Amino acid sequence: MDLALLRTFVTVHRAGSFTRAAALLGLSQPAVTSQIRTLERQIGRPLFLRQARGVAPTTIGDELAHKAAPHLDALVEITETGLEDDSSLRTLHLAGPPEFTAERALPALTGINGEDGQAFALRASFGNAEETLEGLAAGHHDLAIATARPRGALLTATPLCDEEHVLVAAPHWADRADTEKPGSADAPALESVPVVEVHESLPFVARYWASVFDASPTAPGTVVAPDLRAVLACATAGAGLAVLPRYLCAPALERGDVVALHEPAVPPLRTYFLVVRTGTLAMPHIARAHEWLLHAAADWN
């Protein structure tokens, strides 16, 4: 059986789409369709069923993928690593949200090369969850950190850590909120406090209000900057309230630059996932970074 046909089959099985598999393989969609049809003729059974969006494997297709994928992944590892010495320098391409990647992941990975002499170069890129996962699926990244669990079999996600969200502002806003009439029985008096956010849709503040107050925020975004570190700087300067990850604002809270405006019994949490293309953990440098980050995350929680 032609290994090229099996490689195309496994890629389609993981991608759930002939179109997406074609992009990953650098082939045209008709070429991918032709290869799958050839493999189906050789096996004598259909491997996929067409759906409104993409394809779904048949029972025979699932069985073939389960048997073939591990061996193809091992062959890819050999192809990728070649016969070079284990100490040869490899490059790991990491992608994730800018703040978490800069504050957590990159500092953690800088220590990995000093442990046993097996070094690799590190390249980082930033983006939101959708951009990061699309880039990973397309082969632009080796390892991704995302706040959404990907669907389908093309990508494999492992929970990395949870981050607690804190409602903060400069101290004078806390004094003002204490003197005003609360907007509801449960929420502090925050309706008149301006909002600092990363997007016009107020994703962090809206999620906090829905989770803690079962309501929607009424104040618009006064300052909008697409980086949580900029949001923290503006909140510290007195621009308004913000909802931030505790790891990011903890030093400012300790110094008194900002204060927590509310302390819910159950704070809102957001989960980060460590994501790879299925099968690539067979590659030593990706597996090593994956394990290293999971180990470091135990201290983050």
C-alpha cells in the first residue's frame, strides 16, 4: 500500500475536511480526493462519508486511522529529525496570547536548555485563540497555548492551567464606589466607573459580570487597548476598572497600585490549553517543551 495515500488519508481523518487536508499537505483538493478514492478502491470499502461541512470517517476509516496513524507519525519523526545527533539544535515554534506567553510560557521555557545539554532554539508568535489554532493546524507552529479547546482530531489539547480573574481599579475608584448606592443587591456600585478593556465588546468585563453578578455591564469602554499589560497600566493610572488575570495584576495589588473592587466567593476562571497537531508529540523537541510547560504550570495554579 502506498504510504503517500495513507499519509493523505490520516491527514483527512484528522482534519475532517478534504479542503483543509489539501492545505496542510500542499496539494489541490482534487488531488486529495483522487488519492482517497484510490485508497478506497484498494481497500474495497468507503473510508469517509460526506457531510454538510467536511467529511466523517466510516467505521472502516476509523479502524484504519487507529492502526496506521502511529506508524506514520513515527516515520514523520524520522523524516523530521533525520540521523542527526540528539544534541543538534532544533527550532520550536510556539504561539499563544501575548500576555500569558510573555509572562508565563517563555520564561518557563528559557530554563529548558540548561538541564541536560539538549538545546533547541525558540521562536514565539502572538495571537488570539482562533488565529493561534489556525496557524498550528496549518503547520506554522509546533506548540500552541489557547483559551479554547479545539474540535476535531487534527489537534490534541491538554489542559494547562486555570487563571483567576480579578476586578481591579486604582484606589480612588474603590472609595467612590463605596459611597455610591449599589446598582443591585449583589453588585457593587460600579455603573459610573469607566471601563478599560482589550476590545470594544468588553470580553473580560462582560464575562465577569455574567459570572459574578448575573448581569451585563452598563458602562462603555473608555480605554480600549489590545494587550492586558496596557489595560493594567491604564487602570493603575486611574482610567477606570478592569478585569485582569491575577497572575498579571498580583504585583500591582501587593504594592497598592490597584485594589480589588469585589471579592466573589467563587472567582471566575479561564482555562488555558496546550495544543499540538495530533502525532507531533513523537518529535522529541515538541514533547520535551510540552512536558516542561505542564510541569511549570503546576506552580502557576
